[in-house]
Amino acid sequence: MLAYLIRRLFAAAVMLVVIILVVFSIFFLVPKWAGVDIALSFVGKQADPAAVEGVREKLGLAEPIYSQVWEFFKGIFAGRTYSGGGDVTHCAAPCFGYSFKSEQAVWPVLTDRFPVTLGLALGAAVLWLVFGVAAGVLSALKRGSLWDRGAMVVALSGVSLPIYFTGLLASAIFVFGLKWFDGRYVPLSDSFSGWFGSMILPWVTLAFLYAAMYARITRATMMEILGEDYIRTARAKGLKEQVVIGKHAMRSTMTPILTMLGMDLGALIGGAILTETTFSLPGLGQAVLNAIKNQDLPIILGVTLITSLAVLIANLVVDVLYAVIDPRVRLA
Amino acid sequence: MTAPLHEPTAEAAPSAADEAAVATAGVKAVQGRSLGRIAWGRLKRDKLALTGGVVVLVLIVIALLAPVITNLVGQDPNDYHENLIDPLFGTPTGSLGGISGDHLLGVEPVNGRDIFARIVYGAQISLLVGFLSAVVAVILGTVLGILAGFFGGWVDSVISRVMDGLLAFPQLLFIIALVSVMPNSMLGLTGTGVRVFVMILVIGFFGWPYIGRVVRGQTLSLREREYVEAARSLGAGRFYILFKELLPNLVAPIIVYTTMMIPTNILTEAALSFLGVGVKPPTASWGQMLSSAIDYYDSDPMYMVVPGVAIFITVLAFNLFGDGVRDALDPKGSR
């Protein structure tokens, strides 16, 4: 178990380094190939050449790409000192650098925005797990019934609806039409009820999309498992139907669901870009989208690191949970 | 990919599956019906899947004939109709976003461009990116998956690690980043052409591991079958076995995953255009129309509903058809 964890953590660390290298390449090599100067986009279009050179030197943009990558990693663990053009700025660890656009330090931006996204992802996940799995199990048990067909039609529609449409539609109806919500985000630190109220619409819209997906997968998996020999054995032993379904069948059904949950939750925590754009939530997704549009590399690097970390941790947790749920799985 | 039928049966109809799929198991069973025929027989009974298929066909025709259709209704997607706009609010005059005999789906706020014409042209972008990126993913996934499964060893290790890595990547983030840093002209393409080309490549690139995994798994089990051994003992070369013996048996799962991938890709394209990194205005695309509609969701809700419903119908039709194809090609299903 311990050896397994160590190996997985090592693989995760390698993955993070690869991801950072890829992000650096995307933002340094591709523009270079396309003939765009990053220092220029930082200073503005009408900057004088001396200012551009100053920026280039201060941010280390003139250095070769491998030393920039090295400086970036060193900054995270040991802090980093920027000097050049006369002034010296020290950035304490964990230093993710400064935004090219706003010149703010990146780390506070990340810590400010992370709770918004985390709250969105976790709240929605609870909703979609409860409703998606319940709907899927009921459908599988009452295969071919009116409920089954109705639920599956709703689920198929759900996976065909993009969130940037359902979100707008929900805002038009519940914010503008019925005036149930005012459509503004309230931070959790301001008031719990305010925050909860402002998150209801994003949670429900996001959860609807995923609940549809989970209901479809749960139904398919459950139906397959109900045909297995061990379920017949359990019934033949005279176990109650609740025990057969609730204990024996559910346990195997949860395995693929968990895999999906790990990947989805990881991806969402790293930035629910579409949901946050649709509902104007000040989370990581919104930050990274703006950063991409502004070619603001430090912010992109910071968010990407957190995203990838979230995906990797979520997958690791899922793999460990596997062994708990399914005794056939051995961590080796 | 339409296979001619060999059996002289009364219900002669074109087979949806590839001729190659014909070679798949069960040929000797029940009166020598091929998998293609069995699948088509099942698909024919599946009303929902057929409806989806018909809608998909209609959409393809609309996309191909976009200039003809817009000419027929006498509207150009880029003509301004400012006379139809309320100068005070910038929203269309008349009810429901300015729907009239001339403008079947109303006009856009501010400049009054015809929404019907823009929806029709938007279908071109959606379907083009949806289909071609799936093609990119299928080619990459099939070739790399079959190589990994067949050769095993370090080839398999490398390809499998790359697939795992790509699946663990925050995909949407990287698609957005890659699409947005691409230059505005390359390979003789400019403007919309280059955006579409880049989206096809990037979406296709991030899609191949899904197909690659399935193909690898199937290849792993197929290569141990007797018929492969038989071919090898008769002196067949590696590439003969790969392409003549294995590939035909992989066609069914590849078709299933392709039909499921197309709607996902259409949604990704719409998302990119919605976020402002996909197709740039004035070229019409559904995602970009939705993003402009954000500012008018209260004053002109029709502007948001029309492209939203267009995306919904398209993706739903592909999903219905894809579900049907999957059920029809499922070897576990009853014949």
C-alpha cells in the first residue's frame, strides 16, 4: 500500500513537471513560431524599446526557456527575487510570479479564487451524485417502465444541453423573470445564506448536466450487474431484494461511477470555465480564461498547476477507494 | 462506408456498417447473416435512432446547401437591418426578437442581421469541426491503439503512458490555450479557415486517447485468436495481419466511438466559440451567437433561445443515432 502510494505520487510529480513544460512550450514556442513578442504584449503596443527591454530583462524573458522553467520551479519552493531596470522585488515562497497584465502576485489571486470554484464543484457533485445515481438505479430496476423511459429521455436531453445555454436560460427565468435570485455572487466570508443563495442556480444547472451523464452510466452498469451470477446466487440464498440491490449490486455499480467522479471533480475544481463564465462567478476558471485571452502566462501557469494537481489527487483518491469498495482490486 | 449486400433477401436495404464488419463473428450462424445486416435490421426497428439519423441527414444537407437556402429566403447572414432595431434599447422591434415573414427566426440586436441565415451558416462550422475532428481522433487513435495492442512491449508502454497522460490533462484548458495562441494565418489559410483548421486539429488531438484505449484493448484480445495464428502459420506478414485480419474486426467499436464522439466535439466547438477563442465574428457560429446573447438575455431572450435550441437539436440527434448504432452493433445483443 505504502509502496503503491509512493509510486503513484512520484508518477504524479512527473506528470506535473510535464504539464508545466507543455504550458511553457505552448506560450513560448508557439508565439515565437508565429512571430509574436511576449514582452511587447506586456508593456502595451506603443511602448518605447527601452521599456520593452526592461520588462524582458526583469521577467527573465530573454533567458533560454529551460532556465525560465527552472526559475519558475525554484520560485514555488524557495521564493524568487526579480531584479532589473534598477528595482528589486522579492517574492516569497510559494512564488508563482506576477501577472503580466495587472502586476499582482499570482499566489493571492489563486487563493482568493480557489474557494469559489471548490464550493461550486463540491456542491454540484453532491447534487448530481444523489440524483443521478438514484435515477439510474431506479431506471435499471424498473427497466422499460414509464419512469425508466421518462428518466432516460430527460437524461439524454441533459447530456445534449450545453451549460452555457441552460445557465442563460435559468438566469432568464429565475433571475430576470421570477426574480428569485439576484444573479450576483456573494462570497462565503460575507454571509453563509447569501453565498448559499447565490450558488443555488449554478449548482443546479451544473448538476443537471452531470446527473444526466451519471444516470445513464449507472443504469447501464446496474443492468449489466443484475445479470451476473453472483446476484442470482444472492437471490437464491433468499436474501431480501433490498440487500441484494443495496449491498451486492450497488457495490459493483459504484466502481465505474467513482472513476468518473474522480476525473470530473478534478477537472471541475481546476476551473469550471464554462459555468463560471455563464454565471460570472469569480473562480479559477474565469481567471484562467481572462489570462489566456491576455496571454498572461504566470496566471495560466498557476491555475494549470492547481488544476492538474486537483485532477491527479482526485484520481489517486479514487484508486485508493477502489480497493476499499472492490476487494478484487489489489493495490500493487 | 456503405456495404453492398450479397444475400438475395426480400428486404434489400443498404447496410450501415462497413463491409469489413461483415467478416466479424457469427457469419456461419443463423443463415449466414452478416453483422452489418444484423445491425441494420436492429437499427431499422429503433424508431428513436432512426429519427436521430434523419435529423442528422437533414442537418448535413442544410450545411451543404447553406448559400442556396439563404438565397431562397432572400437573406444574407451579414446584411444589416438597422431599420428593424429599436434605436433606444438596441433590441429588435416587433415581438419575439423580430420574427416575421422575412426574418423567420428574427434578427440580432443592434445590427439586425438575420438569425435564420446565421443559424444555417453556423451549421457548417459545427458539423465541419464535429466530423473532421472525429476523423483526426479516429485515425490517430486507431493507428496508435492497434500498434500498442499488437506489438506490446515498449511500444505499448510509450503509447499507453501518453494516452494516460493526455486523459489526465485538464483538456478544455489546454484546448483553449492552444487554440488561442495559434497564429492568424498559416499554410495559406487565413481568418475563419485557420480557426476552423486549428480547432479540428486540437479537438481531434485531445480525442484520440478515448478511441486508442478501446482499440488497444480489443487488439490485445484479438491477436490471441486462432484465426490470427492461422494467418501467421500460413506465412502472413505483420502488416497483413494488422490491416487484413485485425482492422476489419475493430470496425464495430470504432464506428460506435466515432458516432459518440461527434456530438461531444460539436459541443466543444460551440464552447470555444462561446468563450471567444473559436470562430471570430462576423463569421456565424452557434457558440458565438450564444455568447453575444448573454448581454440580451433579459431584453431579447429569443436571441439566446434560437442558437441554444440549434445546438440542442443537433447534439441530441447525434446522441440518439449514436445510442442506436451502439445497441445495434452490440455483439451481446440478441440476434
